[in-house]
Amino acid sequence: MWQFLKRLFRLGKAEANSALDKLENPIKMTKQGIRDLKTDLDKSLQSLAEVKAIAIRTNREVQTYKQNADDYEKKAMALLKRGQSGQMEAAEAERLATEALARREENLKLYQTALQNKKKYDGMVTTMEGKIRTLKSQIAKWENELRSLEARDKVSKATTKLNKQLTNIDSSGTMSMLERMKEKVEEQESLAEAYGEMADESKTIDDEIDTALNDPTVTASAALDDLKRKMGMLPAQEERIEIKEKSDVTIKIEVDDKNKGA
């Protein structure tokens, strides 16, 4: 029973991981990762500003303690000179000079401590600035790669969609519809040709005669010959009109030029 439960648990875990993999969007996850890095960058910048502020304050303390130590040394020397010149009692001058030198030693100790702290904070600032520059560079690099991947993703999706459409052209029925339309047009053309042949066969002999007489080519040719005869370019001769039927029977009408003129 325990083995069965363990197998069931592993199966459920595998199915859950598979479902999560399907839900994961690499681009969205990358964007979220970049946002997290930017949040870390903001926090790092804030920490750097705080450390820099401490370093600046420590540097001021170094300068202050050094200046105080120098001032107490100068005061001790001035007191000793006054005691030596008789401006004040020598014992009192020495006592005050001793106190000034003690204060000088205190400020020198504070100066040394502040100087060590300043070096430490300066080192921290340098290290943090280097890490922040690296983080900024990494974020910029990933943002550029993300833009490139987004463009490639769009192109690949568009290409996949187009390829699917091209693959499904025949199954969509477009080609079959074109084939049916082609067959229908060919049937219509054949039917029109059949009706045309039937119309030609239904003509009577009189219709054929009228068609031949009304031929513009024949009329134009006869008019041209008449014009040439009037101009003397052709000799006067009898006019002959020939009308042919399908049965190859030729009807000849001869008209004498003199009678025609009458």
C-alpha cells in the first residue's frame, strides 16, 4: 500500500510539473527576472548612497580631529612662550600646556580611528560601485537580448501561422471550389457553342442569300470597280454577280453595261 501511495505521489508531482511547464511563458518569466534585477539595483543604489553618506561624514570627522589636534599643539606652544616671557606664571603655563597636549592626544586617537573608518567606507563604496556597474551592464544586456527574442518570437509565430494556412489551403475546399467552377464554365461554353451550331443549321436558303448579298466586302469591292471604270482605269465590261449556295449551285445574273446605263 505504501509503495502504491509513493508511486501515486510521484505521478501527481510529475503531472503538476508538466502543467507548470505548459503555463510558463519564457518571455514573461524573463521580463519578471529583469524587473527583479532592477528592484535589486534600486536597493543597491540606496545602500550605496547610505554608505557614501557615512564615508563623507567620516572624512569630515578625520579633518576635524586632525585640525583640533593641530590647534591644541599650537595652543600648548603659545602657553609655554607666555610662561617663558613672563606674561603668565611658568607653572600655570606648563599646566595648561599639559592639558592642551592631552587634548591633542585624544584628538589624534580619534583622528586615527576616523581615518581607518574612512578607508574602510571608501573601500566599501568602491566595491559597491563596481558591483552596481556590473549589474547595470547585465540588465542592459538582458534587455537587448529580450527585445531580440521578442522580435524572433513574433516572426516565428507569424511564420508558423502562415505555414499552417498554406498547409490547410486544399483542405479548406478552395481548390475543389475552383475545380467545380472551371467545370461549370466549360459546360456553359460547350452549351453556348452547341446553340450556335443549331442556330446556323436553322437558317433557310433565303437567309443565306440575303447574308451573301449584304456582305460589306462584296459591296465595297464592286463600288471600287465601278469607280475605276468611270476613271478609265478598267475597260467597260459586262457585270456579273454570282451567288453560291451550299449545294454548289451558282446563280448568274448578267447585265449589259449599256442596258445598265439605260
